[in-house]
Amino acid sequence: MKKLFVTMLLALPLMVAAQEVKIAVVNTLAVFNLMPEVAELENEIATKRQKAEKEMKSLQEEYERKYSDYVAKQDSLDDNIKKTRIQEIQDIESRMETFRNLTSEDLQKTQSERVAPIQEKLRKAIKDVSDENGYTYVLDAQALLYQSPNAIDATEKVKAKLGLK
């Protein structure tokens, strides 16, 4: 049994050498950033962010107006009216916090929902290029510590597959 194991261990490098291993590298970040879907997503998120900022500014102005009014008149207000005004101010603060949280969640949700299909499209293009060119492995250039000058760079082939320049 021990001899069989040693023999298999010695034969392993020969079996691996018999197979041609082609490794390619793709700069997925560069390709991803060139995809038109990414620009559309960035525009959509920027538009949503601008609308949210406009709404938040409106809430902030309402808060400042109510707070300034309260501070200016607090000495002349009855206790019941003071409590009511303070509650109004606290309600606005609460609405602002809720709005911030909901806006942040919405932007994250939009991004994650829209990025997934874009990433899948990129993965499919990489797989197709790999299959067409017989690459055994395709590595992401962003994750490499060192890349030999002799490495196969398939980035341009992936761009072409996606119709990008």
C-alpha cells in the first residue's frame, strides 16, 4: 500500500505535465468600469442621491426654522405649548434620522440589485473567452501579487466579447 502511494506521488508531476495548462489574466475592474451598464447605474444612484439630499435639506430647513422660532419665543410660551413645540422639534429630528436610514438602505439595495447582473454578464464573457481560447485558469489581475511579462492578458479579448473599446 505504501509503495502504491509513493508511486502515485511520483507519477503525479508527470500527469500534470502531460496536460497543457494555460493561465490568463483579466483586469476585471478595468472592464467592469467600461461597461455602459455601470455608467447607467452610477447616473441612477447620483440622481437618487440628489433627490434625497434635496429632501433632507428641506427637512433640515424645517427643523432650523422650528428650533429658531422656539428659542426666540420660549420665554413667553406656556409650559404646554413649550412641550408641544419641543415634541414637534423631536419629531422632525426623528423623521430626519429615519429618512437618512431609509435613503441609505435604498441606495445600497439599488446598487446591489443592479450590480449583480452586470457582474454576471462580465463573468459570462470571461468564461466564453476562456472556453474559446482553451484557458485552464483565468485570474483577476487585481488579486495578483506579481504578473510575469509572459502572462497571457485576456483583458482585450473580454472587452471585445462585451463590445467595449
